[in-house]
Amino acid sequence: MLACLSGACAWTVVGEVTRVSDGDTVTLLDRERRRHKIRLAGIDAPERQQAWGKVAASALRLALLRRTASAECDSVDRYGRAVCTLTLDQQDVSLAMLNAGLAWHYVAYIRDQTRAEARRYAAAEQDARQARRGLWAEHDPTPPWEWRRAMKDRTKARADSQGSKPRRQAIESML
């Protein structure tokens, strides 16, 4: 179902969770057998290669796989995933991940949340931090957006250093 109001569109997808890609991305199979890749709204879970990444994905898999969930979607991200609030048994899955200490409240996108939702998410993260649940048991866990930036910078630096040597050698050999 798609509803648009004042230029903003929202839609709902109900289906079986058939895949958990990581701690904040799942695939739903709807009644028409269409697959929907869903990015959980409001959170950012550790990447798979990051500390706690596999734990976050496993927790989501145990909670959701082969179960029917409802996704209230309001946008599509740059990777083509629907950005949605996913509920299972009327419980907000993103909020559950925050409570378990398996994700960060993704404040870069706080403008996409209602004030009440943003407060709930911030409070859940803070509660998990104080209780040292999940990734908050670590001294200073690295947020996924910082980890991704560091990986991108490292890859670029490696490519720059490797790419310039062959070019320099080719130019020098011509002289």
C-alpha cells in the first residue's frame, strides 16, 4: 500500500523475512513473492567485518528469519533499499537492536524520525551504554560510519600509493 501526503510517500510491506544481510538490513518476501530489501530506519549496526558485526547480524537472524514482519517505509536509500521501521509482533526491531546494545542510533538521519521516535531511540542507546550491553561493553566502540570512512580512506591511500609508482616508472623509462 502506497500513501502520499504533501509530497511525502509512505508504504507498507508485510512479508516473511527470508534473509538477514547484516545487523540493519533484511529481505522480506511479500505475498506476491516479490523480494524487498529493507534497511532498518534509525539505526546503524556494526559492519560484518567490524567488532560486534557478526553478533548483530546473528541476533537479527535469530529474531527474524522465517517470521512475518511489517515494514513501514518512507524512502529508498542510495543502494536501492527501502528505509523502513520494521515491526515483529508489534515491536520495533530497530529499538530492540538499540536496547540490546547491537546498534547505534543513526543521528545523521534524525530528521527522518518523529521527535517521539528520536527520543525513544536515543534513550534506548543511552540505556544500553550505561548498562554496558552488547557493543557498549567495549571501552570505545567505533561507530560504523567512522569505520566505513576509515576503510574508504585506507583503500584510497593504498590505490594512490600503488597507482603512482607504475605511472612514475613508465614515465621515467621513456626519458
